[in-house]
Amino acid sequence: MQYRPAYMQQLPWNDLQDFLAIARAGKLSRAAARLGVDPTTIGRRLRRLERRLGRTLFEQTREGQVLTEAGEALLAHVEAMQRAAERISEQPKGHPLSGLLRISVSEGFGTWFVAHHLHDFVDRYPQLTVDLVATSGFLSPSKRETDVALLLARPQAGPVVSSKLSDYRLCLYGGSDYLARHGTPGTPDELTGHRLIGYIPDLLYAPELRYLGEINENWVATVRSSSINAQYRLIQSGSGVGVLPRFIGDADPTLVPLLPGIEITRSFWIVTHKDTRQLERVRVFKAWLLETVRRHRIRLLGG
């Protein structure tokens, strides 16, 4: 059994949950947003916890809250308690699976693939609450911000378990109306006569998204967005041509794939914390997702 110091015996679990949220988020504002409370509220609760313990748990820096030595020691105990609570909350075999499952995924894959098929999973497990966090950026499984993360690269460190989910392909698209007005580029060199749509370079959240130079090393996007869904709308509405994943571009019959034979390949990785990967809700989602990807792989690879 995990040893729990005597000073923790009388601490309210809610205060420890707040501490855990701050430690994982690294900032009071982010922790407050995830807990659905005001930052001043969670700051007041933290100060109350520090007074009860007689210890300073965080140092305030320009980047946010950094754990002190006392905070690191407390974090180890609270995470052990959290894991025990999760094991207790798991439903016995034969009982309907319930609780919260949080999935962190890129905006495009979350919107155009996972959300498209998720009805099948939630129909199987109607008593589960599912959070689909589909944003330009990811929650961290190593910090226990999410149960499952679908990442663009395999993590190189941290207490996580990862495996390749699938390759996916991207290619250049233009809207049919736009191409009728401006012509269809037949070679990478002919792209210089077109408005090019892409990411904002200094707002890229993953290096794997730096793929424009793989089509044309001189390509400079002049219409830019941090959102792949916004880029899709820009291409569809005739603002220019741009690169999209095949699972987005091929789903719209008004978009025309350009430069046949020139494609970019990237991968998705499925990542979980090593201490929670055997939780039933995590295992059944991973199994469902792997099977769903296997059945619909053509959407990811195109063709």
C-alpha cells in the first residue's frame, strides 16, 4: 500500500484535486479553465492548502507555477491517490461502463474522422461521458490532462505508452470555381502564379505541419491560418490553393486534387499514461479506434 504522510490525513480531497490540476496545467488560469472555476478561486484554494500544510507548493515564474520540492513530494502522493480512486471507480465486469473518458486529438482528425465515427462508440457505451478535445494543440497524457492523446509524433520521454495508429496522406487541393477562374497548376513551379494557403509559421503547434516545402521549396503561403478547418474553408471558398489531409479534401466533391503523384505522408500515434492504460474505458476506446481506423483506412490514405 502507498504510504500516506500523517499531514495528509485531514486534507480535503477537493483541495488536493485543485493542487493536482495546477501541477498538471502549469498555470493557474489553465487549471481554472479545466475545472470550470475562476482563477482567483483556485488561487485562494491553493493558498488555503499551503497554509494547512505550512509549506509553499509552487514558485511563481513568468511561465506560470513551478513545483517546489515540497510540491513535488506532495504530487507523488496525490497522483498515487488519484490512481487508486480511478481503480476503485472502474465498473466490475458485467456492469455498464461509466465515468469520464477524455480524448485529445488534432483539430482536423478530431473533426473529420473521430467525430464522424464516434456515434458508434457512444452507442456501445451510453453511460460513459466522452470529452473530445479537438484543438490546434494537445493535452498531455504524461501530465494526466487526458486519458488518450492522438499525436502527430511519438513522444520521446515521459511516463507514457505509445503505438502507431496509422499513416495518413496529404495533397494539394483547389476549389473547382477557383480553378475555373485561375487555371489548374500542372507542376510545382506553376504554383507561383496562385495564392497559396497554409499555416502561420510562428503559430505551428507541431513540426510535422511544416510540409509546404516538400511540394515546392519556394512555396510561401500568403493566406494563412492556425486552423486546418479555416484553411479548408479558405480553399473551398476560392481564396487560393493549399494542402489538406486526404480525409478532409476527399470528403468535399467541390475540391480538386492537384499535382497527381505528389503526396505527403504523416502519422498518428495513440498515447496513454502508463498508469491508466489498463483502465477499462481506455482499453475499450483504444480497441474501438484501432478497429475503426482499420475499416476506414482508405479515408486516411486516399485513393
